[in-house]
Amino acid sequence: MSDAVKRIQELLKLPQKLCKMCGSCCHIATFKGGLSYEQILELIADPESDPIQVDGAKDFLTIFAPYDSHDTVKKIAPEFFEKVMKQVGKPNMSFFRCRYIGEHGGCLIHEDRPLLCRMYPVPHERTLFFPGCGFEEQSIANWNEIKEIVKEVAERHNKSLNT
């Protein structure tokens, strides 16, 4: 495995110590750039869908349940709701809440939480963070480094093709 691939793998894993344990990302989540609940179900049911995407969608729905309306989400986190709608802007998108949030806001299965939760957040330009999220700064820095690595590898590849 090349050094570039190893470095990207490292950059995709954000240190969990950055988490402020506020639970915001568990109280309000979106799926794959703002798909609606119905679109997720269609993805799962479509025999032409990529099996990896289908498994990811199924995993997501075992953890998260859709909110009944955007109004509910606006009341819970108005600033984040506006941020998502401004960046994603899909009026029919769905927002979700974790099924395992306890009555006091903490995770009921934290020690045994699913891989999806353990991996979150993944540095990417479309990842949206709640105000004050401890992951945001490092995620942006890691994503910028990933983009530079990919650019350098592409340039080296193009040079090798031209020689």
C-alpha cells in the first residue's frame, strides 16, 4: 500500500477525543447529502443499487428514525437547520434522530455503538457540523490535506503517462 493511501486512511479517522459529547449529531442527522426517508427506502429496494450503498442505508435506518416534520427540527436546532437547508437546499429531504438517545440526552449504547457511529464524522467537503462541534476544525484540515494528496498523486500519474 502506498504512503499516500496510508496517509489518507489516517486522515479519514478523526480522534474521538475531539468529541464534546453534546449529542447534537445524534439528535439531528441527515443521510447522504439530504436524501428523504422515501428516497432511502427506494435505494434499498432498487435491485440496481450498489450493495455497499444499500447496506449503508439499512445500517443508517436501524440507528436513525425520521422526524415527522421540518418544523420539529427547526425548534430543536434552528441554526443547524438553516445551515443544512442553505447548503443542501432540498425541500423534501429528511432529518433523523438516533433511536438510542436516552431521556437525559446521552447514548444508551455508547460502548456498543454501531460502526457508523464510531466512524462519524468522516472528513469531507459536504460534512456539516453543529455550531461548536469539536470535530469541525480538524475535519476541515484533514479534508484539505486529502485533496492535496489526491492532487499530487494525480499529477505524478499524469507525468508518468506523458514520459
